[in-house]
Amino acid sequence: MKKLVVLISGNGSNLQSILDACASGRINGSVAAVFSNKASAYGLTRAQEANVPPHALAASDFADREAFDRQLMQEIDAYAPDLVVLAGYMRILSSAFVAHYHDRLVNIHPSLLPKYPGLHTHRQALENGDEEHGTSVHFVTDELDGGPIILQARVPVFAGDSEDEISARVQHQEHAIYPLVISWFVDGRLQMREGKAWLDGQPLPPQGYAHD
């Protein structure tokens, strides 16, 4: 059975969807540990309740980002994960971290990448009058919210929507597509090679898997 390590910074709703998918067999694997850069993150409580070891590291305990990430890598590697999953992890990763988990590091980002990398994606969608918004699962590279896209989900933006309403709509889709992508990886169907995401032996297009 494949092992996952999940990195979070906050509430951990995507973590919960992954834990639930592992428990129900939709992901043929288990979460071996959860790490957070915030000791107060509710996602650590979710981990504890699922009998998954929770860990918190504080940036203030380290000289710089590289030192923090070195310690994080050491603690992650103790669990020998097959896949490292970023689920609302709000720290920018060092190049050494990304290189260390090359080909087995995925992230979910609340926009239709390459649109709106970084923060405040829902606000940007509203301010720009977008009629469509969404979320993207991608392999992680050194480029912020870059890396080959695996799967996207789209949601409508309605007149009068608030950021919270759009966020809820996007999260609903995230909780469906992130466990699906992880299941593809643990089943050996999904890989990153030659700078692209490959599913079932075929390279995916720039927007990821196109489903009807």
C-alpha cells in the first residue's frame, strides 16, 4: 500500500477529503503523517482524530528557508512516502525541497492555472469580472504554482458572488478532484516525465486531463 505525507497550513479540508478517500478505499493508500508550518492549524487535529501522526515546525526556529526545509525533508523521509501532497501549504518551497521530491510532489491551487498564481485568487476573479473560475491539481516545480497541470475543475461565477461563495464552490470541486488525482498516482497511472504529466502512458495537454 502506498504512503502519502500531507503538508498543510490551516483548516485541512482537502486533507480531510484525502483521509476519507483512503478510509473508503477510493485511494489505495494511507496518510502516513501530516506536517504543518503552523502549530495551531486545525488540520493537525484532523490528523490526530484519524490516528495519523501530526507534526508542526515553526519557521522562527530556523535560520532560513533552506534550514527549515532540510529539517522538514528529514522528518518526511522518516516515513518513506511514495507521494508528498501539498494541501493548503502556504510556504514557498526551496529549490532543494522541490528537487528532492521531484516527480512525487503535487499541489492543488484555487484557480484555473496559469491564471492567478499566488494568493487571493477568488478576489482577482471577481475584480476581473470572470464568469468562470476553478481549481488546478499540478506537479510541483520551482516555478510558483507552475509545473504540469494534471486536472482542473471549473465553477461558474455569478453576479453578486462574494469571495466566500466562490471559495465554497471551488472547495467542493477540490474535495472531488484531489483524491481522484492521488488515486491515479498510487495506482501507477500518473507520472511526471520530460516535464509533462502523463496519464495511462499518454502525455496530458497543457490544461491537464480533459474529461467530458
